[in-house]
Amino acid sequence: MPTAEERTAGIWREILDLDTGTPIGPEDDFFALGGTSLQAMSLVQRLREEFGAPVALSALLADASLRAVTAAVTAHGAGHEETARP
């Protein structure tokens, strides 16, 4: 089963219309990859649908790295992986 980070990266690829082979790393930023504010709203909705996590648009605007977005998803107990990290 893909990790929450891999699933989130897949959603980014869909929204940003990137090839499935396009690498997205933990420090990559949604907006630096070409995301717009309208796409950010779509991302928040897709994360809610995929993970059942109420990720706030303001959280995405504050830090749009893949790591931060995934942390926001898993902080709500979504993502089907350990949320506590050393």
C-alpha cells in the first residue's frame, strides 16, 4: 500500500497535470511546481475526499511542501500510517 506521502504526491500530479513519472520529493513545494490558488483549493478538496482529513487552505498556503501537506493529512489520523515520528 502506498504511503500517505506517495498518495499525496499522486494527487499533486493529477491536479498539476504532471506525468506519473515526475518525481516529487518531500521538500518540493506545490506552488513552485506550478500550482495556483485555484488548484490549491482543488487539492484541499481532493485530500478531504482521499483521506477524510480536513486540511485547511491556510495551512497549505503557510507551507506547501509535500512533507508539510502530508503531515497535515496524517495529523488528523488519516493516511493509514504511523503519525508519530521520532
